Amino acid sequence: MRTNFISTVYGSDIPGIIKALAQTTRSQGGEWLTSKVIKLDGQFAAIMSVVVEEALEMHLKSTLELTYPSLTFVYAAAKITNQEKTKIINLVVDCIDRPGLTGDLSNILANLDITVEKMECTRFAMDGINETVFSAHLTLAVPKAAESEIIAGEIEALSEDVRVNVL
């Protein structure tokens, strides 16, 4: 059986720390459902909703703490919501990368009361435009009456270069 908990971690902002935390979580059988990261004056704080097999939960937590002894970890049980999820939609979001983009995307979805079932983000350099491109593949649980095109429009309102494809 899978269990869901909230992990809050904070400490000095080390380059690549969020990616390293995510990789460690995955290597121990865990998965981040959603996350928010704040960086300020050389410090960071992140909060993640983590899912893992119940039998692996304690091992995952101890591995994180042992691997990153300079960071502080706090855990809490995730609240189970009774929001009825009646349909799944898949979107691809593409745009020029910028700081805070993932957080802005997460905030839009949270404000629309949309549950992110899966979010895979990649960033890659584009030689022709000399920019880094951000691409996110999203699987969203939405109420039956929600319209994919309206959700896509809300995301595209982030900036003029954001493009959303409904799959």
C-alpha cells in the first residue's frame, strides 16, 4: 500500500539541491506529487507531497536525512481530500525558461482547485534561440465539468511565449 506525506526541507541553497533531493527520493522508491520551492538570500525552503510504498517510508526519510545532514527535514501526514476527481486531462506546457516558472504554474493549478497527478518538467538549451526552454508534461485530475481549453488558457496567460497543447 502506498502512503502520502508532506516533507518540508530547508537550509543553505546549494546549487542543484532540489534536483538532488528529487533524485534521492526516486532512487528510494518515492515520488513527488507536487512541490514548492522558495529561495531567499542564499537559503531555500521546499515543501513536497511525497508518495512511497508504506514499507519504504521510514527508509526514504532516513536516507534523505543521512545524505543531506546540513539540511533540516520536517514531516507531516498528508490530509486526504474528498474532492471528486472525475476525469483526467493531459497537457504539455512549453515556453522560455525563467526563475519561478514551476512555482507560478503550480499556483495557477492550485488556484483552479486542480490536482496534479503527475508533472514532469525538463529544461534544455536551444541553440537557435540562445535560450533555455522549459517543457512540462502534466496529468491533471479535474472535475467532470472542467474544460481543458479554459485550463490551457489560464496557463498560457503566464506570459506571451507560453504554449499549451491538450493531449
